[in-house]
Amino acid sequence: MRSTTTLTVGLIGGALIAIAAPLAASAHVTVTPDEIAAGEHGVLTFAFSHGCESSPTTSLKITMPEGLASVAPTMDSDWSIDVERGDDGLVSAVTYTAVTPVPIDLRGAVSMSIGLDEDTPETLAFPVVQTCVEGSTEWTQLAEDGEDPHNLDNPAPVVTVAAAESDGHESGHGGTDAAAAESAPAPDPLGGILGGTGLAAGLAALVISVLAYRRRA
């Protein structure tokens, strides 16, 4: 009887761990898209679907990394926005404060437009401080070389900067024209011969008709 009880308790405990692990792994502040090409502009959306333990979220403070050419927070009636700027005039941090605290079982999201330049580093980390009615969580951890960021307890949202896209308009059109030229059917020599023969026959018939008319006249 004791062994059966122990087995049951073990199974229940294992099930709870299996359920809790995915929930803990998903309890992050995420950013989409997670890749932008150097020199491009894009809109980043920071989202979450949890609070601090069981407390609703009241604000998100997002710190800007070095290498951004521009930052423009998106206006949203669900959030008030406070922008901090550095000595260089560039946005250094943005705080989104919820008009109504976001319950732990609802998804919250804020967004901003950013611009990159050619010298932007390969990765951009956006540390986030999530403040709740009770408590706060700092999403600021960064993975070391070779470390899986999914193993971090409180990872910072990270955007990868891809190589700048080359302007392939000319080469693209050239490639299209070349492909069209290759795919175009070759001239049909038989058709040309028949066409020329038909034209000659028509001219001959016209000459004969003129001569016959002159004879009758």
C-alpha cells in the first residue's frame, strides 16, 4: 500500500514539474521581429503574458542599446509613454505605463519604430524592467558564448542584426532580361523560308495580272 502511495505521489509530482517547466520557459518578455537588416527601419513589438508572480503588470521600462539611429515609440490608448534621452539627444529608455494594470492571464504588448545604421552591432539587447502592482522583474540577463538563452531565468529580449541587403535592382533586371532572352524561342528558319516564298509568289501573280490586263487593253 505504501509503495502504491509513493508511486502515485511521484507521478503527480512529475506531472506538475512537466507542466510547470513549459510555463516557466514561456514566462518571458519577447520581441518580434527578432531580426532586422543593418541600415533598415522596423517596428519592434515587446509582448508578455504574465505578471510578477500573481501580480498584474503596471509598466515596462525598456532600455535602448547602443547602435540605434532612431527610436519612435508607438502611441497606444492602453499605455502612457515616457521617453528619456541621453546627452546626444537620442532616446535612451522608454517607459510604458498601463492605464489599467494588465492581468496575469492576458497578453500585453507595446511597440516602437527603430532605425539602424551600417555600424549597428550584430546583436541588440533591450533590457526590460517589468513593474507590477506588487514587485517587479528585471529581464536583463544575456547568454554567454555557447549558452542557450532559453536556459536563462530572466533573459533580455534580443534582436539580431543581419547583413545589409545589397541594392540588386540593376543586376536583378539584367538577370531577368538575360533569363528572358534565354527562354525566348529561337527564330524558325522554315517559317522564314515559307514566308519569303509566299511573298515572291504573290508578287509574281501581281505581275502576271498586270501583263494580262495590258494585253487585253
